[in-house]
Amino acid sequence: MVFEEKMILNGEPEDEEEDEEEEDMVDPMETMRQKCEETEHCVHTRERLEHCESRVGSRSSTAEDCTEELFDFLHARDHCVRQTVPCSQIKSSPMVAQLADDILQIL
């Protein structure tokens, strides 16, 4: 009975270890995206996006949006990530790498 009460109050020891491991995990894609956002081309497209957002935000009524600038920035960032890690080096199934290569050829 005492052991069960300790388990209820303290939780399972494995749960604590799993929580610590989950906190330490970092998505490598996010890390690559952040690095790419610092490149000259991405900085330029981000500045264009921010300028558009401030222009649109300063108006009370406008039909303009910043979709084109957003897509330009995302395209520049994703292009940089793609150049950093070629699909042939992706450590997943060969089918996923082939599918990614096929998509890129279409674009």
C-alpha cells in the first residue's frame, strides 16, 4: 500500500525521464529554416514582407494583402533548405526521397 501511494504522489520514474527527453528534442528542419532565414536573399524577402505588412496594417481599409511577399519569402527559405540538404541525403525511406525528387522536378 505504501508503494502504491508513492507511485500516485510521485508518478512513475519513467514518466519524468520521458518528459526531460521530449523537452530536449529540437526539430532539425526548424534549425535549418532559422539558419536559412539569415542568408542575404531571405533577409531581403523578409524585409519586403515586413514592409508590406506595415503598409497594409497602416491602412484602415484596403484590398491589398501580402500573399505574394509571403510566398516569395517562404520560397526563398525553402529553396535554401533544399540546397542545404539534398533529397538524396534524407535519412528516411527511399520512397520518400524519390517522391521528393519527383515533386521538385515538376516544380
